[in-house]
Amino acid sequence: MTDGYDCYQNALAERVNGILKMEFLLHRPANLEQARTMVRESVRMYNEQRPHLSLEYKTPDAVHRASLASQLRLGLSLA
């Protein structure tokens, strides 16, 4: 689900849901707690281990960390 009624956010949410279903959630969970655990682990893998073509085969986590480090360097060099 997304906040508001932005169709672009909905498209992104649908894409992520599709990736979770097709690549990570390969068997039906036995109960709600197992489903939560599977989704949590899948999201972690998606962000930390799965390379993304649109990110030049880097992970979202690696890109985020590099961006933060760059912002810190810029902030420190301006001070």
C-alpha cells in the first residue's frame, strides 16, 4: 500500500510485491508469524543482497550508504 493516491507510488508498490512473490516467497507460510518472518527476511535480502540493474548492479543499501557518505563528506568539507 502507498500513501495517498499517487499512481506512480502504486506502480512501485505493485512491482515490489511482484518481486517478493516471484523471487523470495517461494512457499506458502504455515501461519501469520512465519509469513511476517518470510517478508521481513525477503525485504532485507532485497535491500542488502539483491543487485539491481537500475542501480548499476549495486544493492539499494550500498547506494544509500554511498549517498550518505557523500553527503557527510560534502557537509564536512563545507564546515
